[in-house]
Amino acid sequence: MALITRRFFGCFPMLFATILLASPCQAGVDWEVSNTLKTPTAPLGIAASLDGKWTFVLAEGGKLFIYSEKGTLEDTIAVDPAMDHITSSGLQAANIPDKVYLASSKNKTIQTVTLDFSVPINIQGAPFLGPENASVIIVAFSDFECPYCGTVGALFEEVLAKYPKDVKVVFKQFPLAMHKQAQSAALASLAAHRQGKFWQYHDLLFENQKSLSDTKYTELAKKVGLDLERFSKDYKAPVTQQALERDMLDAQQAGVRGTPTIFVNGHRLKERNIKDLQQMISQELGKRSKGGAHR
């Protein structure tokens, strides 16, 4: 009996291997090389944004290469040449800035690089003030019932007066669900826009934002000289609702969560004051004069 036992266990490994080789594969990974990046200098480390839009490559010589999801080299940032490790965090769509963390094993240091990517915003057909081909485009997502939205007009008037040839201000709708009349007011303003009277109507809506109603919209339309029959038709037209929905979708894609939210050439204005706004405009004009690309 003991002899039989020893012989069984002596043969078991060979038997088990035979079973494995004979069994069909039940699991696996389908894969393909979806992209290949060619870096100017040897890469030391790689990281990516959480949304997959950006790839960050730390390379020899103190270079941080930023690639788009299409594999295009979008920018190069000079960093400390001693840095040899990289990781990243952030999610721009959730208003969490993209950050790259660099570490030097030699110097025992860690650096944080905060990145501010420009957000593409569709402004086709949107009402605007200033020259059509301005080099600096300010986009304001606004709500006619928002008490703060009516105050930013003074900022825009000031920068338009200071940069009459360089700045354009674009209005985009983002009525908040918490404001009962915001969406109706947005539709009314778009109906006025179809008759070329958006900004006159815009000003009256903010002046009367505490008494907005269907009756008030008609009253204001008459005050700015609109064709009332056409205004009433455009106010209820599907095309007007679709225009509003496009603006709201653009806002969501740009990460807008509240109003007013202002972008300068796709960069979010963090503090709504004239000093910060003028500083951002000056920076953008400086980039244009140098002919440099900007994010």
C-alpha cells in the first residue's frame, strides 16, 4: 500500500501538467498598441490625467512633455533636471486642477506643478460685444435670476473700454434649476437676440430680475421695440429651446457648476474682480505678441 501511494504522488505533477496543457484557455486580454509617442529626449517616467485627455512625460534634461489624447505634443515645460519620478492627479471636469508631482531621488525633493488647460467653448451664434475677431475672448455663463450675474457687466464695460480692439465678451446661457424664472428669461433673451436686440433686453432683464414673469417678458420686448408677434413665436419655438440646451451642454462640458462663471481664452477666471480680469487679459495679449501657443 505504501508503495502504491508513493508511486501515485510521484506521478501527480506530470498528470497535472498534462491536464493544464489539454484545457482550453478560458480567460485572456485582447490588446493593441493604440498610440506611440516619440519623445525628443529619453523618457524617465510617465503619468496621465484621470480623464485620459493628457499624457505627461518626464524626460532627461529637465523637460516635461505634455501630449494630447491624439498623441500630439502640445507643450513643453522646463523643470528641475534632477527630477526622475512623476505622478499626477486632478480632474478638470470636476473643477479639480490637474497637478503633476515630480520627485528627485538624488536631492530628496518633491515638486508640485499645477496645470491650467484652456477649455474649448463653442461660441458660434452667441451674442457678443466687441470686435468679432478679437484676440482675447471672454465667455460668461450667466443666469438672469442670479444676483451676482448682473454685477459683472461693469467689469466687462471697463475692459471693453480699455481694450476696444483686443477683447470680445460673449454671453452664454446657464439658467440654474433653483431659479424658477431663469430658464424662461433665457428663452426670452434668445428670442430678443433673433431680432438683434439681445443686449438691450439683457440689461432690462437684470434690472427687473426680481419681477420676472411671462407678462414682464412681453412688456420688456415692447420697451426695446421688438416685433411682439415674432417675439412670442420665437420665445416658444423649438429652435430657441435647442439653442438654450446647447449652451447648457457647453457649460457642463466646460465644468461650469454655478454662475457667473467666466473664461478668458478658455481659462477660468478665479476671482471676479477687475484686477484679476485685466491681468489675465494682459497675459493672453502677451502670449499673442510672442506668437507662443497657450493652453
